[in-house]
Amino acid sequence: MASRALQFTAAFIFYASIVFPTTAATWSTSFEDSFTSSPLHSQQQQLHDSLSPTALFEPILSHLGFHELAMAVPSLADSPSFTTWNGPSTVFAPSDTSIRSCNSCSAARLLSEHVVPGLFAFNYLQTLAFGTKVETMSSGHCLTVTSGTNGATNSTKIFINGVEITKPDMFNNGLVVVHGLHGFVSALSPFSCSVEKMTPLVFPAQHTAAAPPSPVMRLMLRDAMLRLRTSGFGILALGLKIKFPDLVGLHNATIFAIDDASIFGGSHSYVSNMRFHIVPNRYLAITDLEKLTVGTVLPTLDRGQYLVVTSSGGLPTLRINYVRVKFPEVMKNPKVVVHALFLPFPHLHPASVSSLVNGQVEVDHAAAVNQTANPSCAAPDEHGGCGVIPPPEYREGL
């Protein structure tokens, strides 16, 4: 009965958002606030945290006999990658003996470089292309998956950076997969995610095909779509699903979003200009955005179109294409970060872009926004100010 009531409420909000967009948005917000502050939601969050992969690592690894790795689990609490990813994970576990044989090895570093986000069961690893790169929870460091044939049994062997998986699928509960390694992977290079030359001295001689899309990026995009769909950004989630082929080949992405209520309330242009709001291969958390200087150019997924930092500083003063960030990091995982905006980005006049990039403090009158909308304050923020700073008036002939 409660489930039906919740479904009806959601359907009513969706209908009302079309007929009465402003009222619906207000009512929806108050409903969500009351729900997220309820004791039931708090209990569900605690249950979710207790069942997260990182919370399960220590007892699982200890039970399987990987005590050195188990003792290193508490060190993950300070790792940015583990604080932004709470989904399924796979551990390629070296034995205690192999870890102790390395006097210069840090168990904490080994653990972060031997864990990858996502479920990589042994039969799935066997389907990956030779030389597939899988990024670990140590950002920017990748493991290389290769394979060979066991002549005695005619079965496929899997190697992680040349170290064989000798105990596959020791544990798999749908949240955590553990494989036992015959040794450990040496410290990963900062260039380990690039396509490196492989020689027959390291790996069996095979012909390599073009590198397939990263399975980690595929997982992170699906995670982002699910979380956005359930947090008021369903239209963006649908757009990401449609543009999935263009996104899955990226290393990471920064996305600027408009929530569903605002789109129904008038910001329709966002739907047709979604690619203009995606910065490919740049992961810009709010701390990174606040460090950008005026004139910084950000290429977008819309080829040939760029975003420009028009006002720098902290969140209250930061503006990109004259638009303020409404809520930073509404969704964040190790590959995708999403920031909510007050309004869709306008396209800047080329002269405005040129002036900003060249460091001109005062943009001349030709630096106008290429749009017909009234530049007056159409989206007041929470303090009564403008979500958008209107650019100087455009005058013909200049």
C-alpha cells in the first residue's frame, strides 16, 4: 500500500510539473526534504553504509586469509576514490607471504592499486580484449588484463600486469569479488593507463585490437544515470543514456545540469543543448572550479563550442558563461561529477570569448550573449540575487 501511494505521489508530481510547474517544483522539494529527513530514510542510509563494499572488505579478506590487506582497509577511509565510490568492487589479492617478501611495499598502497570498481568475475575477465586497461581505486593508475592458454588443460589463464590469477572467484556476493594472485603487482606507473608497448618477454605474443571502451567508465556512467534519475535529474539521466556511445570512450567528464523542475518551468533549451553542458576528459570538482581563472576555456562535447570562466573565485562569485552554479557536486563518483546550474549556459559572442581569453578585464560592448532572451534577472538565487549576470548590451556596428 505504501509503495502504491509513493508511486501515485511521484506520478502526481510529474503531472503537476507540466500543468503547474512552479507549484509542483515547490511541493516536490518540500516532499523530498521531509522524506530524506525521516527516521526511515536515516535507517536505510545506515543499512546501505553497512553493506557497502569498503565496509565488507575487512571481514571478507580476513576470512579468506589475506590478513595483510585486511589490516590496510582502515587506510581507505581517507582515500578520495573510496569516498566517492560506494558500488561493487573487485579485489585482486596477493597473499600475505608475497606482501611480506617486499620490504619496500606498503600494504595500504598495494590494496588501493589492487582494487578496481565494478564486478570482474573470472568468466568476464576471460572475455576482455588482450591488453584491456582497468583503472584502479588509485586514480590514474591502471591494471592491464592479459590472457594465455594452459597447454596441459587447454584452459584460459588470466594475468593482471603479468601476475597470474591462481585462485579465481574466491568470493563473490554481488558486491565484492576476490581473486587470489600468484604474487603481487609492482607499484603502478602514473603512465600505466596509457597504451604501453608489450613485448613477448612480458606477455604471450598475440595480435592486439583497438583498445575497447573502459569498463570502469561504462560502470560509472550507469551509476551516474541511476543516481541522477532518483535525485530530480531524470531528463539528464535519459540524455546520458542516449549519448552513452559518445561518453563511454571518455576518460572522465564534468557535467553541468538543470534539474527536471527547472526544465519543466521554462529552461527547455537545455534539452537540445545538453552536449554544450558536458566537458569531456576533465574531472572538475568544486574545488577545481574555484581555482579556475577568468578566461579559462573549457571545450565541450559539442565540437567547436566552448565554455569560458567569466568570473572566478569561490562559489558565490564563480560564473561560467555568466551563469552561477546552483548546487555543486549533486552527483559525484570517481569518473563523473555533476554540478547543478540556475539556467542553461548561453552561447557567448566570439568577441566576448576572445576578450576574456586575452585577459581583458572589462569586456567591450560586442561581448554580448547570442540569445534573444531578456538579459534581466530571470532566475533569482536563494539570496535574492541573480543566477545570471547579464553581459554588456550588444550594439550593432561594433
